[in-house]
Amino acid sequence: MLGQPLQMLGHSFYVAASRLKDELLIVVTNKNPKKAVSIYKTRWEIETLFACLKTRGFCLEDTHLTYPDRIEKLIFALSIAFCWAYKLGNIAANVVPISIKKHGRKAKSLFRCGLDKIRKILLGTPRCFNLFLWLLKLFDPLLSSSIPKRVFL
């Protein structure tokens, strides 16, 4: 971290960095450089959510909504669906671990794994309705303790 601000084109900024596993994360900011990397990590988690809402699952942009109140309601509903898919993906990955590719990353994210399971259940046979009801129990903390470890995963 550079403690002194740098100047460029009449603007002051700081440079903060953090060593990651195989690379260096560099953050340029006009705010407190001591907090820049931790704030960026939090921001990156939000970016991951937006990526799932857009290109990795729900295709939010394909709705072409422009009214703020409708967008707000849709994002609310999709955020719940994201949590549902993530939680189910986490349960599924504990039963059958997600394979690791040659580059060291998982073949699927927990979100994608869960979303694929939900899609399979909702588009499946009428027998899948019981599994759908089981999925709804994931939202109720009182019922979640009664969820069996291996139902259909």
C-alpha cells in the first residue's frame, strides 16, 4: 500500500494491493487505502450475485424491464431464488462433491448446481412435486433440521 497519494491529471489517488494465491490484486482508490482491499472483496461478492442474476442463470437483462418498481420486485424475487439455488447446491455438494477441473476450479458453482437441481425437479415428472415441497422446506429454519441428508441428490 502506498501511504502517500499519487497525483495524475489533477486527481489524487491511492494504490493498495494484496497477494492472492497466484496473482496480485491491485486496487486504486480515492478513499482510505487501508480498507480498500477488504471493501473490494465485499464488492466482488455482490458482483458474483449480479453475474448469477444476469448471464449465469436468470438472464435478468433479457426481461428488458425499464420501470424501477418492476425491476425492484424482480430483483427481490430473483435474490430469493438465488439463495434457494445456492442453499440447495451446497446441500448437493455435501452429498456428491462437485468435480474439480484441471485449472483447480470447480466444474460448477454451488449456485449453478442448485439451479440445475431445481430446474430438473420443476420440469420433471409429477412425482417430482414431493421433491418441490421438500425444496420449499429449505426456507423454513424450523423445518430445515428435519431435512434428510440424502433425499434425491
